[in-house]
Amino acid sequence: MDEFVLIRRYFQSLTPASADVVLGIGDDCALLRPAAGEDLAVTTDTLVEGRHFHPQARADDVGWKALAVNLSDLAAMGARPRWFLAALTLPHADEGWIKAFAEGMGAMAAQAGITLVGGNLSRGPLSVSITALGSVPAGKALRRSCAKPGDAVCVTGTLGDAALALELGLAVECARFDPDREFLKARLNRPQPRIAAGHNLRLLGRAAIDLSDGLAGDLRHILEASWVGAEVRADRLPMSEAFQRLAPAAARLRLQVAGGDDYELCVCLPPERVAEARAKLGLPLTEIGHITREPGLRWLDADGRLLETELSGYDHFRDDTA
């Protein structure tokens, strides 16, 4: 089928019209009108079949997640989602797959209140690239570079659920219905970007990052950008009930800090603001450690003793020998 027919049929009216879109899908570029006094936050991410999602993953889940992971980046900076572009590469024009993909992506867009303004459809190995744009009051975005010694290190939600789902082989349909496994699978395939939490944390926190590659790697990005270190209590890492029931004790720390795909927020904020942040967020915010002057990331046990462990986040090219 003609690619332009597919675009008109499944994407041109995917999201409602918006007053800040002067010109949307159908021309060489979209024309957008940001509000005065706001900075634009722009992010892009690519999901590749076999790397970021299972070859048998449901198309609607792929559509949802492709947009959600970009919205998580906007949330980390306290930005309000505004517009996005979607580039979809397909091995062949499977209308059923495209329809389901568009439905999943549209559901995520509706939840976030973001407008699709353009993109591309081409032939090749299955992959999805999203560029998302948000707005934030000028000079007020949360950054990675503003953490200070003494700040509390906190995370939203729970950690390790998606990584455990992958380890248990739950990326596609479960062999039998089980509430814990269904919960973990949803955490992997349909992450919830913490947009409202990011907005509230922007008013209270100093630095933040979204946890896409695992706490061990992502927190280090804050530490390096801010020229500080951190001590994190391994026993304080928040776990869901499903994770507690299904994750082997010996694997829990690895799954929670190095597994990735959490799409929670890690935020550094003055300790006296933690209680206020908890009250405003509407979801769990757990204090797991604090920022130090001494560089480096150190993991401590329940008694405050140093754990001898080397943990790092996900790296696309760690095993690349080329």
C-alpha cells in the first residue's frame, strides 16, 4: 500500500488539533508556536526490534513504549509534553500491525496530552524513532548538573520490575495468567512516564534524570555532571510486591540498579524538601542515599558498610568488539 495512504489513514488524525500547531502533518516541516517565556526541551530515542523490544511483542505495546520512553526524558527535566514526530521503518506494509501500533502510540499520546506533528514511514528492519518536544519556564528546567553535597537522592516508584520481567521471559504473552507476572510484563511493555512528578519536582529538586539504563549508570551521569559523589543504601531501594515475591534474593540488587527499563525518576533535592515532595507527587518517593563531596558512587549495606560490588548501567556498545 502507498506510504502516504498509510500516513493519512493511521497517523494524520492520531491526535487532536492543537492551537500551538500552525501547520502539522502534510508538509515538508511542521510549524509550531511555543509560548513566550518558555524554553523548548527536545529529546529523541530509537527502539530497534530484537534490541529494545521482542520480535513477537504486540504492536500496540511497541507504539506505547516508543513514545513513553521519550516522555520520560521530558519528565526528568520537568517539561510539559507538547509535540512529537514519529519515524517508523517496517520490513513490509502490514496494515494490521500498523493499525495496532498507531493505537498504542495514540493511547500514550492521549494520556500525556501531546500532539503528533510529523514523521516518516519507510521500508527496512523494524525500528521506531521518536522526537519529542516539551516546554518549561525559561531557565527553570531540572538538569543533571546542579546536585550539591548533602542533597537527598530519591527515586519514584519501584525499581527492577522490567528487568525481572525480561529475566523471567515475560516480554510477550505469559504462559498462564498470574497477577504478579502480568504486573511485571506491564512495567516492561507499558512504562508510565512520570510527567506530573517531574513537574512537581522541578519546583523542589536540584537535579534529576530518568532511569532508562539502570540506577547504577544513570545516577553516575548526575554525579559526573555535578562534580560530586553519592552513597546509596542498597537496602532502601524500593521494590514492588511482585518483585519481592518473584525475584531471587541474590539477584535483586543487580536487577534493581543495573537492569534498566524502569523509567522512574531519580532526583537530588535538599533533605528538608523530601517530605513536601512526597506530599505533592501522588506516588512513592523513596530516599535511598545522599550526595557527597567525594567523587564516585558507593553502595552501602543496611549497617552503612561499603559493599564490594561493581555495578553499571546498560551500554549499547559494551560488547562491541569492532
